[in-house]
Amino acid sequence: ARWISSASCYPIIMRLDEILEEIESRQGDCIRGAFPCSTDVERWCGSSIEHVGGPMLDEIALGIARKYQAGAFSFELADAAMNELYVIFTSAQRTQPGIFMGPFIIIFDAFDAGG
């Protein structure tokens, strides 16, 4: 299991596999649009939402995409998680304008388009 590594997200307090397990275990909340929210992401990285960096969101998005591709996440769950993370992404983007260039937005667009 690897830790999420991002210079703009510190200290890292959860591993990527733990975050993905939490998303999977709370899929009902996720599909209803109640999870993950900014406080969840802040808890995952131990930092305020303003310091959550694009690399962290890229890693989570790549993990969601891999789980979906492997059949471990349904489309509904992966799409819902990406939609909720997009809200956080746009908040982080205000303080870090260049983060729209990473994998997160490509993966979000793919789920938004229907897979």
C-alpha cells in the first residue's frame, strides 16, 4: 500500500488504500452526494482544504479509476465519488490554478461523460 505523496498536502495521515476502502464502505453516502466532503479530505491529509494539492486528488482519482476498471467499484460509486471530489477540486483550484492539468480532470471528465 502506498501513501499519498504531495508537497502541498501535509502531513499525510492515510494511505491511498485506506481512502479507497473508506469510499467503498460508505458507498451509500457517496451515491447520495453526502461523501466525500471537504472535511473528509482534510481528515485524509491532515490539512485544510486550501492546502489540498492537485497531486493528492490525482492519486485518489487514479485509485478510483483503477478500482472501477478492476470491477471493484461500480460506475455509480466511482462517478459519485468523482463528482464529490470535483467540488473539492474546484475549491483547491482557486489557490492552485495549475492543478487542472493533472489526471484528476481527465478521469472526472471520463466519468462525467458516462464512463
